Amino acid sequence: MRTWALHSAIKAQLANLDEAAWILSFTTCAELEEAKLREQWSASSWIKLCDGKRLIDDLHRTYQIPLGKLELKKKIVRQMSVEKTED
């Protein structure tokens, strides 16, 4: 019974969802967050302060990446190798 109530509540919330408006809102929020972070990054020596393990943990948790953490780390290392990044 409770499952059906939850299903109905979700369905009601999604009924008026406008895909284009949602995408625009999401993109705008992401761009604002990026601008805020870029400002912080350029103002400090973030590379020295960055904790890579914590960064990967936070990314994995926050964005619910559908890979295990080890697989994510391997992909990042491979991409850094291809792009020949500093750190």
C-alpha cells in the first residue's frame, strides 16, 4: 500500500515536469557552480591543497557515478595519461 502511495506521489510531481525547462535550470545551476569554483581555484593554490582521495570519494558520492571507486580511479589515471596532465 505504501509503495503505491509513493508511486502516486512521484507521478504527481513529475506530471508537470517540462524537460526543456529542467535542462535549462540544471545547466544554469551547473554553470553558476562552475564559475564559483573557478573563482576559488584561481584565487588559491588548490593543486597543493587538493586531497585526491577525498576528491574521488566526494565525486563518487555526490554524482552517484555508476562505477566502483577503483574503476573510477583507473579511468581517471588512464585519461590523465592520454592527456599528459601535470598531476
